[in-house]
Amino acid sequence: MMDIIITGQQAWDVEIGSNCKNIALEFSKNHRVLYVNSPLDRRSLLKNLMDPKVQKRLRVVRKKRDGLEKINENLWVLYPDHISESINWINSDQIFDFFNKWNNKVFASCIQSSADRLGFEDFIHFNDNDIFRGFYLKDYLKPRLSVYYSRDYMLGVNYWKKHGQRLEPMLIAKSDLCVANSPYLTDYCRKYNEKSYYVGQGCDLEMFLDGINANEPEDLRAIKRPRIGYIGAVQSLRLDPSLIHHIAATRPGWNIVLVGMEDNEFRKSPLHQMPNVTFTGPKSIETLPAYLNAFDVCINPQIVNEVTIGNYPRKIDEYLAVGKPTVATRTEGMRIFEGYVYMAENKEDYISLIERALAEDSVSKSEERRDFASLHSWENSVKEIYTAIEKSL
């Protein structure tokens, strides 16, 4: 049995699906795991003081509650007991590095204290794509092995690009090994660390594989078929509003349903004035299989940029697990779905491929999709992580 400490970007109490949480739960089946939330930062404290999550963290900082919570026999979650300084606005590399090292030192001290309480020794540190808060943790925590997990191309986002363009290659290089959820990101990591391994991606398969039996959501019953659906973050950084507009305008008899939280660009888009486009807003994770099951074709109308080109599209597994025909923009990250997803190169392809998906759908094709998606389990992905760790040890 190993002791594993996980740090990363996504908090345990995040509402959306999280790779790192799934990995932590899978780790905890055989090993002891400490899942560390990122510290409460000064900006979030000032901006969102009354948010219940901020208040919970503030009570830990003020020593009014224990920051260590037990989730299961082998898994604990840590809410750090300090406030991290918000420093990304600093332009000077030297000044940023000084304060980032200080933030890391305080963070590491909090982690080490909880590790000592739990009796963790000779542990493995698993860093979920956190460039800044994890940059010096290998130096301070001195783990048996440091693992950097690349699941998104963070440098495509301005916040991370500012200092991450310089720091992420350095962090990858000094990690003992890197694991990535897409071939594209594996190749990216291998530029800086030869011990970089593709470990695939998991999906909450059990929930979605059962989605074929889910009842139709009430708010979709009045929407006529065929329904062309998308589930996920409705963000202009990842999706192409003009592509969705083209589909809706070219085929007014199709109803486009977008399930998820919108960003400002989508809120202001003319899509809201189109009678055959419906925005449902965000839905709880437990209800998503029912929405997928109510679609005739699922789509992933990505805009191709440095953020999306190599990322593993987790939602595709969810679509396929419910057996749905799927049309998606062809990217590097979509290579592994060849033969199971209709790949579109342009907006005209979307029209012809959705028509084809509607015409060709069958029980046997649905079963093939579900069988393929079942291979992408967290158990299989974590097995690959274990293999990479064993090679490095």
C-alpha cells in the first residue's frame, strides 16, 4: 500500500465532474490518499466573501473547524488553514517567483502537518496540472516520487500563460515523471521529460451506461425531435457559436439543446433569438444521463485553438456510454475515437454528418458505442498511472 498526496486545481467540493476526484477515489481502493484543496486565495476572499465555500475555508483558517475530513477508509480531504496571496498580476518574473515560493512554502507546511497527523511516510506526490501552487512542492515536501498530471493545455488560457509559459516546462522537467490523458499532451510533456506516459482517460461509466433507461427530463418534453444536444461548459473558449448558429439556421427543423453554464459571449449571442435553440442552463451531474438519452444526436462543436486541439474530450465518452451517435470537430485529441464518432472538418460537414448520424443509427451501432466507451474506465486509466509509477520507482 502506498501513501499518495494529491494537489491540483479542482477542489473536492466542486460541482462539476473532476478527473482528479475520480482518480483519487480509484487510488483509495488500494492506497491511502490525502486530497488537498488549493488554499483560499486573497482575491477570492475579497470577491466572494459570502460564498458558502469561502466561508467554510475561512472557518478553517480561523481555527473554528478542522480542515481535515475523512471521505472513506483510505481517503481524506484537506482544507488548508491559511490564505494564499493572489500574485498573478505581478509582471516581474523575479518578484512573482519570490512570492510564489513563499505561497508554496506555507502550503507545503500545511500539507506536511496533515500528512504527519495521518502517519503518511515516503509518499508519492500527484500534481493535477497545477503549475504555480505545485511548482516548489517537490522541494519542500521531498516526496518519494513526484508525478505531474497533464489533462489540459493550460497555456492556452491567459491566466496560466502569463507565468506558466516559463514555469510549466520547468515543472515538467523537474518532476520524476509525467502522465497525460491525451497523446497530444503526452508528446508535449515529452519535450521536457522523457518519462512522460499516456494513461488515457476515465469516465463515470456506471452512471452513464445506465442512462439508456433514464426518463425524459420534463423541460425537454415540449421540444420536438430531432434533438441535437450538447452537454458541458458553454464557453466561447471551447465552442464555436457561429458553427452552432449555422446548424440551427441551415436546418430549422432540428432543435439544438445546449446544457451547461454559459459564458458572457454565449449569453449575448444571437443564438438566444433562434426559435430552435434552447439553453437549459446547468444541471446536476446525476441528471445528465437523462438529458443525453433524450437527444437524437450529440455534438461537440469545438472551436479549434491551442486549448482544444489536444485535450481529451471527456464528454465524448459520456455521449458514447449512453449509445448516442455523435458528431464532433476533428482534433488531435479526437484521434482515439476514430470509427465511433463522426468527425467534422467544417460547418458543412456538421450538416451532412448529423443527417447521416440520424439516418444510420441502430441498436447494434448503439451497443458498439457503449462497448467502446466501457473501455475508458477510471480503473483502466489508473492502472496505466500505476504502471508509469512502477517504471519510475
